[in-house]
Amino acid sequence: MVMLPRMIVPDPDRAAKFYQDTLGAEEVFRAPGEDGRPTVIDHRLAGGTFRVSPAVEEWGWLSPDDLGGSPVLIEIEIDDPDAAAERVAAHGGEIVVPIENRPYGKRSGRVRDPFGHLWILTGELR
């Protein structure tokens, strides 16, 4: 059994580039639709896999902007959460909770990507 979270975004190509440039995601699969736009793009990141797909209202595939925000937090454990958060902000995202040493023994914070998805970036204490 494999779980493949799928994030719905307005522009899968733009989202794929963003996740590759800011978080180091690796594109591993792309399925083009009849119009040439991708219907799904799979990525490998931090030992897991996730997908991005376009928003399609008639299928009920709505982006966080369509819903007024994201009800889901995606957490990844990475080597340098500080640098990743800076890259996210430099590429149009937002730091929601600063990356700091936390009392539970991790260095973490939260970012919102330009597509409305929330990420917890976690690493080892400094």
C-alpha cells in the first residue's frame, strides 16, 4: 500500500518548478492531458512522494484559494529548514511561523506556498 497525497493548484507547471527550486523536490512522473497541460506531476521529497494536479471545479478538485485557505499541514523533515523557508519567501511564499528551536527538540516553523498550501519545515536543533 502506498499513500500519494495530491495537492490541487491553479498551475501545476508553476507549482512543480516552485517545489523543485525551493524544497529540492525531484519530478519523477508527468501525465499530460489532451490539451498538453499536466493532469498530474509526481515528486519525490524527503523520502516520500506527493503529486500536484490542476484545480478542476467540476471534479471537486479545488485549490486552497478556492476554499479560502488550506485545512492541511504538510510536514517535511529536512537538513536546513531555515534556508528552505528563505527560498520559499524569496519565490513568492510566506513565512507564517518563523523557523526556531522548539521546546520539543526540533527546529521548525511554517510556511505558506504561493498556491495556499501550508508546510511545516522541520530539522535538527542548532
